[in-house]
Amino acid sequence: MTVQQRTRGAAQCVDCGRAMAVRITSEETLLPIGSTDGCPCGGTEFRMLGE
């Protein structure tokens, strides 16, 4: 993934509501920054804040 294909934003865990910083891929996948396993609650689905 190149720098041009990555953006950052804030998203919320669908399971617990925790806000996290995320990378947004060109496929619009949300990947938590600093965590390879998703949210500390175990959730792996996120939605952008404000949506």
C-alpha cells in the first residue's frame, strides 16, 4: 500500500462504541492504528465518526 492510497480518520467500534484512530485503505477498509487485532473489546467492525 502506498502513501497515496492511505488516509486517516476517526472511527467508532460497532460493538462497544470506543473511538479509535484508523487508517482508511483505498478499498475503504478501516484499520485501527496501533492495533492489529481490532478494538480492545474484541470488535473488528468500525464505522466512521459522524456517519
